[in-house]
Amino acid sequence: NLVWFGIALALVAAVFLAYVPRLPSAGGQLGTSLTSSGSRGSTGSSSRRLRIFAVMQITASFLLLTGAAVLMRTLYTLENTRPPFDTSRVLAVNLPVLTYGRTPEQVQNFYHDVARRVSTLPGVDHVSTGFSVPWRDDQGLNISFTFAAQGSTRKNGVDDWRAKFRSVSPGYFETLGVPFLGGRDFRDTDKAGSERVVIVSQSLAKALFPNGDALNRELHWTDGVMKFVGIGYEPRRIVGVVPDIDDENIIPSPAMTVYQPTDQEGWQGRLFVRTRTNDPYALAPAITRTIHEISADQPIEKASTLDDIRAEVMTPDKLNALVFGGFAAVALLISIVGVAGVLAFSVSGRTREFGIRIALGAKPQNILADVLLQGLAIAGIGVGAGIISGIAFAHGIAIYITEVRQPGILAFILSAFVILAAAVIASAIPAARAARVNAVEALRAE
């Protein structure tokens, strides 16, 4: 996508630059233009076109700087937002379910053996299984299903509640370092044929039972899709409440989640290993060897710490920030050159005027301030146009894309400050040149 974006941007720039007004030469034609009213009008027209183009450059630079500031702020928020569970010492391993030639009981026994054998390895603190890895399996995690619960009113008085379900083994929350807010963890006795139990997230418990205790209440799925994924509609008793675990988004949000024991629902395929060492990858060969001793043909994929998975998910945001930052830097450089060129051309055309003003007693400081203000005026108009365009563009996009990140007032202020500071720098050399005009030489040249 970024490649196509770059190609599109290059084509637009090529077409746009084809219509850039050509800078008049600073040679012999300049003197002639100052003595001819028609040429003087042509020079004024060129100067106006150059100012308009400089304003457009600054507007584009402002929009790119604002976009880069939004992405940088988002990246900073992502980097400094930590999930409510351990990510550095938990190794996640994909163990795809191989059902060919195996009964469901044999599949369950395989995962039990893997968890038991891996937990005995030196340096391993805790082992559990589940059917999804936080962030990495987000494409299969964002589906919600309807359910009803004993003693709770329907959502909006009409609709059933919706929640996501996760299948996890006993010890899953201990492996991730998530404390219980109430109740108990799943047990080895929570098997097929025994009482069906679930653990719910804090947000779900508060939403359904704001004035009471969620423990020992019953809930049951009502979504018609459940029969196609092998999950029944039997009542399930809530035996535990845990903090919200948003395993889809880097920046956590309230999570309505129902956790079911793997021995009752199946749905496994992921191994989680909490280590006592600071380098979980050092245990990867021993884990692989142990699993292959149990099943030689078992695929073992994507052994990564949750910390590295989180960093991998953030890579597109980092790349977007880098690309936008690069475009913004280039656009700012072009704007500086454009403003400096416009003012240099203006100073060349106003040499006689500056000479007369100095001959009449004007101070060089006044000439310097005049040119600097001219540069700031160009930048100010460009920033104003950028603010209006940015707000209109953001609101227009938000109509179709609700998740668009809106630039805040701080992004506008920082971008405006950078643009105006760059305009002062760009105006400095032409302004200094204007302040050094020699009145006698200027008038003699005319």
C-alpha cells in the first residue's frame, strides 16, 4: 500500500510541478522590467503567482506536519501503554490441532502431556494452553456472540448482551500474571460431562450485575452461530471474575469476555510458557524437543514472547510515522526554499524602492522587518489555509471512517510553530540582503 501511495504521490507531484510558474531570470531582463510599465506589470503578476505557489507549499507542509504529529502522538501512546499482564517472560507457541487419526480425547491428552512435560523443564515457571494468542490472532478474536444471564436485564431492555469467548486451560491467568478479582480458576475437574463453568471479565460482570455479585450466576449462549462452532446452549455457572484483558488492541479498552475451560469446549492450539529467566527464547529448543518426543509430526510455529508480538503489531504504526515524518520534512524543506525564493525575487524587484527609502532616511532595521513580515504573512496565510483544509478533510473522512484519528489542538499549534519558525529562517537571507542595499548604487543602476 505504501508503494502505491508513493507512486500516486509522485505522479501528482509531477503533474503539479509541470504548472509551476517559471522564476524570471535575475539577469538583464530585470533591469528592463523596472523601466517598462508593461514589464513591471508582468513582474508583479509573476510575483503574485509565486506567492500563491509558496502559500500552497506551506499549506501542504502544514497538513503533512499535522499528520506526522498525530502519528507520533499515537506511537508515543502505544509505546507507553502497558497491558495488564506479563509480556516479557511469556513465550507463546502455535501448536496447530492435528485431528487426523485422533479422537477428541487423544487430542486433549496430547495438550495435557505437552503442558505437563514442558512445565518440568528447568527455567519454566508455569504452562497453560488456549486457542488464541493476544494481538497475533486478532483477526479471529473480534467476533462477539449474543448471550443471556440469570438475574440480568436485557441490554437496552430489548437485545441480548454480546461477548467474545475464549477457551483457556486451568492456570492460563496465572501464566499471564493476571490476578483474580473474585472466585476461582478453572480446575482439572472441569471436564466434559461435569458442570459447565465460565470465568467472566470485570466489564461484563459490572454491566450485567451492577448491584450484585456475578459469582454463581448462570449464563447461556443465545447466538445461532454457536451450533456451527460446536458450542452448546447449556447454562454455565460463573465461577470467577478477572480484570479486562483486551487481547486485540494495543491500547486496552473495556472487554466483554467469557472464558470457557478447554477440557469442556476444546478449542486449543496455543501454548503459553512463563519462564523464570529474562530470555524465554533460550528455552525454545528444549520446548521443541519435548513436544516432538510426545508427537514427532506435531508442527511448532511462531515461538515468540508476547512483548515481541506486541512490537510486531506496532510495526505498521511505526512505519506510517516514519513515512509521514519523512514526507513532512521534505515538504518543509521545499517550503523553506520556496519562501526564500519568493522573497529573493521580491527583493530583486524592489531594489530601487529600498534605495529610495534608505535615501529618504529609512533605517536598515525597517527594511529588514518589512521583508521578514512579508515572509511571515505568506506563512500565516498558508497555515490558516492548512488549518481550514485539515479540519474540513478530517471531518469529511470521519463520515466514512469512524476510526480516523482526529488531530488535536496541540498538533495544530506545534505544526504552526514549526512552519512560522521555518518562514523566519527562510526570510532571513533575503531580508539581510534588502537591509544592505546601497542607495547610491541602487539609484545609479536605475
